[in-house]
Amino acid sequence: MVRYISATSVNTLVFLKVEDAISLPCSASSATVIVEAGWRSGASITAKEADALGRCLGAVPGPVTSAASAGCHRLLRDGAICVTTAAEVAELVDPIGSAAVQQPPLVRALHDDLPEVDLRVLDALPLRQPRPSTSLAAVAGLDLPTLAASLGRLELLGLAVRTPRGWRRSPTSG
């Protein structure tokens, strides 16, 4: 006896096998990223399976004119996270705050801890052409004795340079 199977049954069987093959990687991973998917594709099935398992789902957008990107665009409209860099993929796998993140050490500038008056004077100092104290006092909005004290502190820190024509910012002060 020969038994015929209709095309729809074969397709259903094939898709069941694909879903079974997809469910293992989806269940073993904490996130799934779809890079390119047509409107109906195996990648779309993978996305549905990952979503059903409660996994993070990301999609890489493609050209809006490309049929190969239609599935990713649909996923993005349906709530998938837009992924454009490797760092964003890593964030999907290990969301922010779930693990200790190693921040690069902050490099402090010489002027970070200066008092407000000294910062005003440092901001008033020109980079190239020196200016006389009277001009700096007007720009900084300070009287001459306060300006002189601040310039002395900045000179000791290597942030200001005194020249015969006036004061300017040190080349190393940034």
C-alpha cells in the first residue's frame, strides 16, 4: 500500500523539524540576535522561538528597500531591541547592572580641583598671545589683588606662564 502525503503536510513536518532544531540553541542562549531575515524565514522562526522562551531578542536593521530585511524590521516594530554594534550584542547577553562592569580609570586634569576664582582666571588666560593683568582682571571679573593671588597659584601649578608682555596659559595646561 502506498500512502501519499500532501505538500502541506510535508511542509508542516519540515517546519516542525526546523523548530525542534532551533529550540535547542535558543534555550541554551540568553539572547538571540537576528541579522537578516525575510518576512517569512527560518530566522523569523528562530526569533519567535526565542521570544516564546523569554530570551532577549535583538534585530539588526537593514535597508528599508531590501526584502531580506523585512523580517528584522517587523521584529523591531514588535518590540525587538535594535542592535547596531557588538557592544550592544554584549549588553543583550549581559544586561547593564547584572555583572560588575570594569570602568576605565578616570584621568584627572590638573585644573579639576581648582577653586572657582582660579578657574575663572584660567579660563581668561589666552593660549597664545600674553595679556596684561588689567585685561585679564576685566575678562575674569576680578580686582587686581585677587587676580594676582590667583595667577601666582596657577603659576606654581604650571598652568600659567608670566612673560614680559603679560600672562598666558601654559602649553601643558590643556
